[in-house]
Amino acid sequence: MTLSEELSWRGFVNQTTFKDITELDKQKRTFYWGVDPSANSMQIGNFAAAMMARHFIDYGYTPILLVGGATGLIGDPDGKKVERDLKSVEEVEANVRGISDQFKRIFAGKSFDIVNNYDWFKDMNYMTFLREVGKHVPMRQMLGREFVQSRLGEDGAGISYAEFSYSLIQGYDFLHLYQAKDATLQLCGADQWGNSIAGVDLIRRIAGGEAHVWSTPLVINKSTGIKFGKSEAGAIWLDAEKTSPTEFYQFWINCDDLGVIDYMKIYTFLTQEEIETIKRQHEENPGLRFAQTRLAEEVTTLVHGKDLMLLAKKATEVLTGKVLLDEAEEVIENLRREIPFAKTHETGSIIAALVETGLAVSNGEARRLIQSNAISVNGDKIQRDNFQPSDFRRGRALIRRGKAYKDSAVLETA
């Protein structure tokens, strides 16, 4: 299979400056792909583009991974309805370190350069930038950008000169890497197409060279039609402190049937044959969630490693009633970071426990939940107000409201 075929069947083809995508197969190039450090961690939206970059590397392309220490001081206005708050230099520097560390983990075993665009902007004179770069950028081109039009429109919030200039700064990144490292290809998400094209234009106007852009579609949740990568709690991060490995695993295992195979193509390195086999097995009995389980295992291992994946899997099996709490001592400390723990005694009040752990806001609500068969202890529905000694195994009982794993708590005997 060629690179263009690999990218096509996995769904990594959106827009490109190549006349024919098979041009990818004719010449191995140096490419760059970048992330702005708006936080100290990437989200799974960034991770989709990172997976695309990995395929380019596997097919012999030379990677440059860019962290936008300079652009991060401004903030990408694309898709934003209002002006971003500026981050401090110290915050951006910390975020650069976090993103760089994730690059090293995601691309471990590969040969790559990490660069920070702050390194070539920090000593650049403003007049020099205007003369050498700004002079070559038509205002019509910049004013034609969709985000500029929306912000300057009747209902727009306006735009500062700093954010207006963002695409100029990112465009210069491409020019710099073209001149310094012979980068002739930029990889990006669909939302970065305009900024990336600005770089192609600068290379043509200033250096008289030819460069290209390859963009991947934004991953869309097919059930909701909105951008994939967020849960009810917010963004799904690669950093274990922001999204725990268990929560990360749970996100993938809860993916809908409509999109699970597409996500598997994007977020794993499973082959086409392997994914087709998984698809057939899943379709035979969707209720077993075979595809979601394999997806969660693969992606969590890629991001957090096999050991943390296995702990996350075991914790999930406890929380969903597949494994009893007393059979999973190794995940107790992991569970303490996921759900509330509280003390009680063997005949203590379930109503009080529900309120103390936040599963009910009042005694009245707790009673209504019990009466409506919404409360379970160790996976069994209950219709009583008090615990029984048999509920506790090795001194612990798992109580849950409804089906969501986060609506669970562990009660320990005092």
C-alpha cells in the first residue's frame, strides 16, 4: 500500500495543494507539523493530526515537529468569536515544555527534530519583519480570510492587529523552515488551511520556491455532527493529570457504533485487514462493544502505555460491574482518583451515603432514587434504605446511581 492509499482509506485526506495525491508517493520530503501551546497538553483533536504525521514518517518522510512558542503568545483567532486572552510568557514556556514532552512520547522510536518558533522570532526586529515579510503579503488576501470576515462583520466582536497578524507569523514559520531545513510540506488540520497556505505563498513570493500543504479533516462525531474530542466534562487531554487514563479509556469505550470504525482507522495503527475483521466481529453482536473495547485498548496504550491501559481497563470493568470490587485490589488507589470514597458501617444508611458522596443532593432525592430502582450496590439494584453486612467485600461496597461510571462511589467500613 502506498502512502496516498494509506491516508485515503484511513480518512486523512481533506485539502491539498498537490494536483494529484499520488504525488506523495513519488518524492520523500521533509515536512513540518505544529501545535500551538495554548495548554500544557494536546487534546485528541491534535492527536489525530499526530497520527497522520506518524504515517508520513513510516513511509520515509523526514519530520520537523514545531511548538509555537511565538504564535502561542498571540493565540490563533481562527474559529474564535471573540479575542483570546493573552497568556504570560511563563505560562507559554511551561506549555511548550509540556507539548514537547508529549511529542517525545508519541513519536518515540522515530527520528525527528523539535523546534520552537520563538527561537527565530525573539530577536527579529519589527521593521525587519515588515520589510522582509509584510511587504510581500497582500491585504486583500488577509482580509479575505473567513475568520477576519466573521469578526469584522455586523455581528462580529472585532479583531486586534495582533490576532489579525497571526497568519503572517505562522506563514513565516513555513518560509523559515523551508530556508533553514528544506521543509517543503506542511501538515495541518482543516481549520489551519488558510494559515498554512499563507506560508506557501510567502515561499513562492520571497524565495521563488514551491511548497505544499496537506490537511486532514476535523474528526466529527457522526451521531451529533459536532467536533469529536469532548466529553460532558470538557476536552479529552493526553495529559494524565488533565484526563486520567481511566477517564480516557472510558471515553473511547463509550464511542457510538456509527463512528467507532472510523475512529479506529484514525487513532490506531491496526491494519486494514485487522480493522475489517474487528468490524465483522462487532456487527455480529454490537451489544458486546467489541470494537469499542479494542479501540480503547489501542489508543490508551499509545498515549499512556500498556500498564496504565490495563489498570484503566480493570477499573472500568469494576465500575461497570464486570469485575467485583474485591477481585480488583490493584485498582483501588486508581479508583480513589476517579470517584468518591466515604466511610460507613455494615448497617449504615444508604441514603446518607448517597448524599455524602454527592450521588444525591438531599435525603429526599436519595429516597426517590432508591424507590425508582436507580440505585445499585455491587451491581445489584436495591430497594432498601440501609446497607447489609453482606454488601461489603473486604470492607468495601460499590454504589452507583444509574449507568454512568462517574455516578459511582465506594463505601468503606469504618
